[in-house]
Amino acid sequence: MTALLRTTGLSKTFSSAGRRVTALDDVSLTLEAGETLGLVGPSGSGKSTLARVLLRLTEPDAGCVDFAGADFTALRGEALRQVRRRIQMVFQDPLAAFNPRATVADALGDPLRLHGLAGRHERPAAIAGLLGRVGLAEDLAARPIHEISGGQRQRVAIARALATGPELIVLDEAVSALDVTVRGQILDLLVSLQRQNGIAYVFISHDLAVVRAVSHRIAVMDQGRIVEQGPVQSVVENPQSATARALVAAVPRLMRQVGEDGD
């Protein structure tokens, strides 16, 4: 089976305070359609740089990103724009991701307009449909983004990502700013949307417990490299790398829960 997403040998360095910093070092991974790959690691391990490279928001120094059998890193112009519809991103801070003066309808209408997915008269119904898919009321459309709650904003961010009918959504620390109750609701929503629509996720977090809740496989990053990857149960129950062992040790209840669930 051809992987939906495959990266091969991704490398990226930046200049900082007069020295070269390696953000990605020969990163290779795969993701199947409808699968969630949890990407976990300490702060500064390269997770967010990898997310930006996957979206072509940052260009790699070396390596390639293959999406649906095509070299995404080589695409230009209209071909690139068409593939961008199929890959979307949800950021950590939904307020920063939106124009704070925009309404919810503005935020959801933009991708519909930019990609020619709904005409002016069709957009209100399309926006109402997107709100319904993420569990929000239709009348929220008229509200300014800065006046709704953090949980509602993140649902709007997910709705905006869904607007183009993507096959892959990259979520970069998408629940880390939310309180525990709202976090659980958003995780449940993501799992439900995946079951309904077959969307693949790259779910990025520093929190192994959160990653375990939604992922099929886990890749552990440290210092720009993938130091371990495998099925969730394998990585959590029997971590092989020092980085994974430290992440498991940081959430002691995780190991007890694995035993209690009988996973």
C-alpha cells in the first residue's frame, strides 16, 4: 500500500546568534490514510519545524516530502495550490491564527472563497455546515473571533481546516493551551471526525499522555532526529530510547492506565 505521506531524509538548519542550529537531521517517516501519527518530544526537538516543512511553510535544506505519490517539495504554482487544499494545519494558539477582528463567518468563509469551493450565496449554508460538524451552533457565525472561548476558537480552527476537504491535518500542540475538560472534548472530536471522514493526522505534542489518547503510532523526536517510532502500545510499554523513557516517566499514571486498560 502506498503511504499517504512519506518523508525521506529531511534536514534543516538555522542560524542563531552566529551559530548553526540543526532543527531537522535526516528525518524519515510514513503515514497511512486515516491514520494518526503522534509526534512527541521535548521542547526544541524539531517537532514544529517538521510541521512547517510538511506544510511547505518552511523549505527543507535536503530531503523530500511525498504526498499521495507526488513529490510535494517539488510542486509550484497551481499544482502546489491544489495540493495545499488536501493538507491543512491547526496551530497551538487559535487566536493568533485568526485575524482577531474577523468574525467566525469570515474565518470559515476565507478558505471556501480562496479555493472556489462555495459562491457568495452558498457560503452561509456551507459555514453553518462546518460549524455543525465541530459541534458549534450556527448563530456563532456572526460572533467576532476574540469574543468566543478558547475551546470554541479551537473548534473553529478545526472547522476551517475541514473546509477544503483535506486528507491530512497537521495539529501542532493544538490542545496544549486548553483546560483539561475542553482538551478531552477536542480530542474526542478529532477521533470522531477521523472515523467519519478517514482523515489522517500528524498530532504534535510534548505530552505523551495526550498523544497516546489519539494516535495509532508514535514517533519520538530529540535534537532534530527521530530516535524511536512504533505502535503506541510498544513505545509506551517498552520505550527503547532515553528520550521516550523520560517522556513515559514524566507521566507516571500513563503506565498504570496501560495496565488497567489491558492494552
